[in-house]
Amino acid sequence: MRIELFPTPAEAAESRVRDREAVVVDVLRASTSIATSWRNGADRIIPLASVEEAKALHSTFPRGQALLCGERDGLRIDGFDLGNSPAEFGEDVVRGKALVFASSNGTRLMARQDGAREKAVASFVNLSASADFLCRSGADIAILCAGMLGGLSLEDFVCGGAIVDEVLARLGEGVETNDAAVAARSLWDGAYRGRILQLFRDASHGRYLVSLGFERDLDLCADLDSVPLVPVVREGRIARTGRGEAPR
């Protein structure tokens, strides 16, 4: 097995992702919000690349069956039902609903057609479950960091390193890794293991969210292994049909 970590979406060319088990990491905050809403009983989640796509798809649902979710520049989009704060995706809000989701970074990568076998959605809240899922697949792994507007995002890079560390702990050191995976794992192990909130405070996007009044979101996104399941994007959506979510 080989694990490759890609710090930015541009580095994950289709030829390097095709036929691999992929995992999308957007810690602050789309991956965390999607994992939270999945735990809280959302019927399906449809990640999309643009606001226009999200609005068009949402309009096809009967009234009251779907929620329009997403943000731009960290703030809820005008006219949307929910933004991108995990605090918004409570069970009383999302249970039984379809979520049509367009965030600035993470959902673009989830929706991208790049030939991956499927795409797990990972963050610190479901770190162990994500590693278990990836190990069971037996396929080569591509860790796709959503980053920030095309650039590297510290929190996604370090979370990717934590995933590498968890997978290697399960499968052994004989697994091959690329240089980015080695660097991210070293940063997790040497600087931020047990210090996730400090990671968020060091990260520019974490500081930006605090400036917008979302400091509580940092605590929610740092709640390690609080979600014991993995949302998986198959054929463009996360749905409770067929193989369903994994694991329980």
C-alpha cells in the first residue's frame, strides 16, 4: 500500500488520485460540519463546487425537504439556511433532511471528478474512524487537503499527517509514503499531537474565524474522535443507501 498526501488541490492531479481511496480534509470547517450532520441524522449530503449549482439543485427539492448550506469568506451566504459552522448542524435541524452544501474549499474538492474510487470526509472529530475505514479498503490512499483558496492550510496539512500516523499505526511502517506525508506526520507528532487548539490558533484561518466571532467552532473542530463514523462521497453524494456510511 502507498499513501500520498497532497497539501493543495492543485497538487492532486487526476492521474495521482484515480482508482485510489481518497480522503478529503477540510478541518475548518466543512469536513467537521459534514461529519457532525451525518452523525445527527441528515438523510443525504450533496457537496457542490459553486453557489449557483447549489441554488439550482436546492430548487428541485419539495419545500421543506432540503437545506441550502454553505459559506463564502467564512460567512453564511445570503439566502442560505445554514452556513458552515458545526454548531448549526444540530440533530433537530438536520435529521431527515437533504443538505445541499457549497463551501469555499472542501466541497469543491469533494465534488471534483478525479477518478477516485470514493472519497471519505475526514477531520479531527472522526480521525480514528477515518483511519479504520482507509485501512479496511486495502487500496492505495490519497489524502486531499482542501487548503485555503488554492494555498496550503496548516490545519488541513497537520490533520492529514495525523491520518498518516493513524494508518501506519494500524498497518505498520512498511507502507510507502510520499515526502508530504512524511512532513505532515512529523509536524503532527512533533508539534501538535494533543495540542489541536494550539494548531488552530497558529493557523491563519483559525485566527480569521475567531475574528468573525466563531471561536466556539475551534473547540468543536478540536473534539477529537467525537464522531465515530465516516461520511463517504459516492457518485457525487453522501447517502444512506447501498453501502451507507462507514463505520458505525
